[in-house]
Amino acid sequence: MITVTNLHKTYGTRTAVDDLSFGVAAGRVTGFVGPNGAGKSTTMRMMVGLTRPDRGSVAYDGVNYTDLRYPARVVGSVLDARCMHPGRTARQHLRATAAFSRIPMDRVQTVLAEVGLETAADQRAGGFSLGMRQRLALAGALLGEPQVLLLDEPSNGLDPDGIRWLRAYLTAFAQQGGSVFVSSHLIGELAMFADDLVVVGAGKLLAAEPVSTITARNARVVVVETVQTHDLARLAQKLAETGLVVEVAGLQLFVHDSDRRVVSELAHRNDIPVLELTEMSRSLEDSLLELTAGSAEFASS
């Protein structure tokens, strides 16, 4: 649905986005991640024509964004949750947005209900919490019944119930054939519903692949606890004979790139008593931090 090709943007001597290319598929949620200063916001602004690239293009089903006749009916975007006049009510803001984009006014009440702001429709946006502004901004993006949602940090300010609602809404939108492209610093949250990830660092593409592919590469470790040291040593020897990498620390054995079933069956066959087997693996967050470590603008010691 979305094709980003060789996007490049510099500001003076600083390169914000460096020859970036990736695709966003229809019917899937694609997460956009990277450290601060990686070029995410600049990229998303170029994707909706708010920033002009030095070179490169962004196409939606083969049509450049700038050539879309009715952009709001193809792409719904939220790049800043403060994108409304504080003196206008939620309803007034949406009516103005609808008029500007030539969208029927009956969509206003529909999207207010979709984002849960019906009871706050006639309150001024200036009195809204950040979470309510996020909902109102999303309502504006939904006015044109778009095929694509482009969202920059949409969970900022949402409470746990709001985050769960957003996750379910974006998942349902994708399941109905839409494309969702969402940036977030909450990697654990993103991992719960994203299908694909685009990872950037220092303006460059570091990875663009399914979440399942990234997590499949995460090394697994089985931690084994026994009562007797000699049982642990015997189990370590048997595991090593199968080609597995093992480490012994006290009364614990660490078996790399294996699983509990393999270790349990081997212990059982050799009559080696085991107190506990625990399987661990690196989180998606750990993998992404390792991937972007060399490109982080700021890093703690």
C-alpha cells in the first residue's frame, strides 16, 4: 500500500533521513522505531507532504502523496496531538476539518463515537487532557474513512485502558484491510500488536521485517536447577555430547539455544533428578536496543 523510495533530507550539514526505502503492506500494522534523532518524525512528515524531501518519493498504491486528489480519503495522519485550536470544541474542530477536506458532516458524530468522545463533544479542546487530545486527533484522521493510518506516538498520554482500546482499534483497522504505520517508544506495547517493524537509526534503515522474524533470532536459554553438584555436572556432560553449549554456575546450569522439552527429556533418559527448568529469551526491546545501539544520539553510561 505504501512505498517509500530513497527518501533523503538534510538540514544544513546534518542528514536527518539518509536514502531511506521501505514498504508498508495493506492489512498489517507496521511499527516504526528507532532512538531519538533517528529521523522518524522527519520521515513521517515527508510521507504526508509536510516536509519536502531533497530527493525520493512516497507513493500510496502507486500514486505520489502530492498527486492524491483527496488525500484525507486515502491517508489519515496524526503527527501532533496538539493539532487543534484550544478555543474550539471537539465537534467544532472536526466540522472545520471535514469542511476543509470536503468530507460529509455526518462523519463528525460517527468518529466522535468511534474514539469515545461523544460526551465531550461540546467541550473546548483547550481543557482536554493529553489522552483526550490524542483521541480527538485520531477522530480527525478517521473523518475521510482512509485506507491508511499514519500515527506518531499515538499512545502518549493514554491511560492503560486507553492504550488497550487503541491497540484493539488499530488491529481491527488492519484486519479490515487498512494499513497502519505507527511510531512508538513503547516497544513492549508495540510488540503486542505490530505485525512488521521498520527500524531506523541516524536516518538510515537498519531493518524492515516481520516481528516474528526478529523475535525468532532471539537466543533462548534454559536454566536448570538440581540438588546435587554431581547431578549438574553429569547433565552438563550429556548435554554437551549432543552439541549444546552449556555453562555451570553453582547449582544452576545454563543451556543455550535449546528448550525445556529437550533438556527435560535428556535428564529423564539418564535418570538425572532436576528441581526446576526455566526457559528465557531476550525481549523484542533488547533486540532493538542492540540493533540501534550504534546509532543512538544519546546513550547512558
